[in-house]
Amino acid sequence: MRYIEPHGHMVSRTTDDYQAMTMAGCAAICEPAFWAGFDRKSADGFYDYFCQLTQHEPKRAAKFGLPHYCWLCINPKESEDVALANDVLALIPQFLKSPTVLGIGEIGLNKNTRNEMKILEQHIELAVKYDQLILVHTPHLEDKRKGTRLIMDALKANGVVKPERVIIDHVEEHTIGEVLDAGFWAGITLYPESKATPVRAVDMLENFASQRVWLNSACDWGVSDPIAVPKAAQEMRRRGHSAAAIDSLVYGNPVRFLSQCPNFKDPAALKS
């Protein structure tokens, strides 16, 4: 089986994880910028982080034969500090020239505050200005639906953003339908203790059209599983889904979305 990990925070993972992913069939990894587990105090910390994502982590992944791509932003949690967020936003354009950058992400909301909304809107404007794809983080809150709707409203209000160039991640049973109906892509995140289990993810896939859906592990420094995507594929096989349907979901769909960025190269094409 082959698959693409479209959302994994590999700077927080070990080389054993890279090896396990390779053995499980991973063909490429995409890493969004995210919260480091603590609030960074200055834009200098983000400059170093963006260097790590664009220069150093691709070299580490390459040791395991894996192409590594990334997304850039200041995450919603730290964007509450508007002055810091503005300093970080000013850094991003110089890194967009990197050949492994896919777009702006993972942007979105954490607690649905005014400051978070302000920085979200500025991220959207930046993506439009530089013609970038957008990867969205939806809040880990009981009011996830409210946060998801606020994000979609901001994207629509921009007036230029094309929904097919936006993936809204961490959808759950009560948000996936609205995201797909609005024309966006939807990401289902597989976490052992939160978000969706493989069983819940496949339930969602069986209840909604999967042409604009991808699965991801979002593995990070917390309790998470870097090979969660192949485990979900195993659940699909158990339920009788065809090999072609599984491949279309875990490999074909990420390729279709990510190929909208000229920096992304289909791993299969690179091998042919």
C-alpha cells in the first residue's frame, strides 16, 4: 500500500517514526507550521523554525527516501499576541520562495477570539497575494462548529479565495458536511485520544462523498500515531472497501489537492 501523510509535525518526531512510516508505505510527508508546545517569545524563534521546516527537515526525511514539504504561518494559539503575529507574518514572504513550501497553514482559530480572527484574515490576505494554497486548523473546542463557521465566513468574505484551494482540517461528524457543501476540501485527523479514530473516520467516509477528503495523523509531540493513516486503510479493508478506493483516498486525494501547488511533485511520477 502507498499513502501520503499530508499533515505530520515531523520536527517533533524521531527517526524511528520516519522508518516506520516508510515501511508502512508512506511516499511523501507534508508538515504544517504549528505550536511548539510553548509560546515563542519573539519572531526570531519563528525565523529559526521556518529555516528548520524549509532547509533542515527535508534533509532528515531524505535519509529515509521521503520527499518533505511544508506550510508556513503563525499558529492560531500564538496569534493572540498580535504584535508578535505581525512580526512573524512579515517574515513569511521570503520563505515562500523555498521549493518545498506548499502554502499558508495551518491557520485558523484556537479560542475563536477577535485577535485570532484578525490574524486569520491577514493570513488569508497573504495567501491570496502570493497565490498560495491554504490549510486550516479548526479549534479543539466543544463549539468546533462555531469556529469552523467563523473560518469559512472569513474565507468567503475575502472574495478571492477559491474553496477548492483550501483544506479545512480536523473535521468531525458535525462539521464535515458543512465544509464539503461549501466547496472546501476536508481533512480527517486520526488521533488515539481526540479528534477521530480510524473507525469514526471510516464511518464519516461512508456517510459523505470522499472525493475532497484526506486522512492525516497530525502526529506531533503529544500522544499521536505517525502511522495512523495506514491503520485507517486497514479498517477500510476490513469493511470490504476495494484496494482502488483506498488508494484513491490515501494517495490520490492528497496528490490531487497538493498538485495545485507547482512545488509539489507526485512521488509516483518521480519514480517513473
